[in-house]
Amino acid sequence: MPGITRRQAVGAITGVAAGTALAGVATAVAHTTSTGDRSGPAGTGGPAPFDEVYRGRRIQGEPAAGHARAHGHAGHHPAYRVLIDGRELQVMQHGKSGWSSAINHYERFATPLDAARTAVTSLKGAHVVPFHPAV
């Protein structure tokens, strides 16, 4: 009986990799659902405000009253303001798929707090630079 062919080996490796990826996604989904509802006070439907020191940086977050209307986003998802050491970190909600930040734009996070913590880690001590597209 001949040995395993290259095609069979690649197929087996691909199957193992796909199975591992699916297990990782299932674990992440299970973890997200088991952590409970992280939304704000009853009736707001948005994430809860936070104010903490993470890795030596102060991160704060709260719903940004009037921010959505001022920028023409009325009727969309509620705006949320996040500060790292007093400097604004742009965050955006992507429907039910989560939140992203200007620092980690291609990643999705369950809450703005998770996005802020990951941004602090990614900044590695650097400061958030304000984003002004008109300048």
C-alpha cells in the first residue's frame, strides 16, 4: 500500500486548520454570551459608561449627548465618546457586530471599553493624535 500523497497531506492539514479556526470562533462566541449583558442603564440600550486606569493610562467612556446630531448621524446608532488620557479616541459601532476604533479599525470588539483597552495596548505608550479631516 503506497504512502500518503502530497494532496492528502495538504487536505488533512487544511481540515485541521479549519477545525481549529471554527473551535476558536465557537469559544469566542460562547465567551461573549456567557459574560452577560454589558449594556448601560435600563432603557438606554447602549454600553455602560466607564472610567478606569488600564496599563497606566486613564480611559473613559460615556454616551456622547448631541454628538450624533451635530455630525449628521441622527437616527443611527448612539454616539459614544472614548478618551485616553483626556484625548479622544474615535470609536464606531458596527450594528450588532461590535465596535472598532481608529487605532484598531479592522477588529471588532464587544464594547467600547474593549476597544479602548486594545487601543492602549497597541499604542505602546504613544498618545492618541486627534483626527481632523478638514485640516
